[in-house]
Amino acid sequence: MHDAEHSAPTPITLLLVDDHPVVRKGTRELLEGEADLRVVGEAGSGEEAIAQARALHPDVILMDVSMPGMNGIEATRAIKAERPGVGVLVLTSYDDDAYVFALLEAGAAGYLLKNASEDDLLGAVRAVAAGESALHPSVARKVLQRFSAGATPTPPEDDLSPRELEVLRVAASGRTNKEIARDLDISPRTVQVHLANIFSKLSVGSRTEAVLYGIRRGWIDPKSL
């Protein structure tokens, strides 16, 4: 019994934000069917989301876009300003460019469409909790095109070490921490340390934000992704 308690992983805590109770109910049932996930709260508006995030400190927030009152974009921006480390995963039926770019600019770590499969949603939640990116393929293509178009190459030496830049470039291809470790012949723990240093130096809270920063600065060539 004692060993079992120590071997059980700490569950990923989640806050569900959607103005449709039926959607929240279905999403909650799916998530709570997984041993490593735990829904700690729900919100039906942007204002409620900010209050719940402040009170509950979830690891990941599933955020809808269109809600009465404050929308998901404004709520994401406010929450990330208070808690840069929280992972915001947008779950929406909108893949309109304006929504996508505004939410990623606001600090969302992932953007998933509501027609995604259950496995895709569960995988995205776990990826965001681990500090990884979770972008729907069609969204990822738009993002690369948009942000690479305005890239202004600047020397990365002032911001990142050569090894940190190497880690960021490999991370940009969508590889997991274990895959990055294998590719660079370092330990997964070392990858985590490098990513934490990158996030701190660039003042970002997620891998998605760090990659977008790198693309804008011209450190990452989108053609290589």
C-alpha cells in the first residue's frame, strides 16, 4: 500500500471554460475517465475563468473562445499575466485566423478544434501540461506562415546559449522531451532544465510561445519544420 501511494503520479489538474454546460459535462466525463487527469473546476465565462484560475491554480485550462461578456482571448491574456506558467489549451469550433493568432499572442500553448478525436484531446492536454506544444495541424501551418512572414533575424547569442538554441530548434519540430534528449544525446532532465531556462530568458510560459518567439526573431526556419 505504501509503495503504491508513492508510485501513483500526481494528477494533472484542469479547469474547464465553456459557456455551454452540456459541452463542459461531456468534456469532464471524458477527462475524468483518465487516472492522471482531474477536473478541479468549471467556468462559463471569461470573468469566471479568471476567478477560478486564481482560486484553484490548475495545471491546464481548457478555454473556449466565444462566450458572453469577456471572451477567451481576453481571459487568456489576463490569466497568463497573473500566472505565466499555466498551460492554456484552446478548445473551439473556430479556426478563423484572427482568433488563432490573437489567442497565441495572448499566450495559449495549444489550439484544438472541437471536432478533434478524444485521443487527440487527451494527448493535447498531457502535452500542454508537460510544457509542449499542441496545435491542430491546419492551425500550425497558418501560424508558421503568419509569424515567419514578419520574422526579423537577430543574433540569438544575446538571449540564448548555443545549446539552448539547439534545444529550441529541435523542440520547434514538435518532438517530445524524450525525443529531444535522444536526438541531442542528453538526458530528458537536462532537456527540461534547458527549456525552463529558455522560458525564463524569453519571458514566456510555454513551448508554443518560445517557438513563436524564435520564429519572429529569425532563429528558427519554418521550412525546416
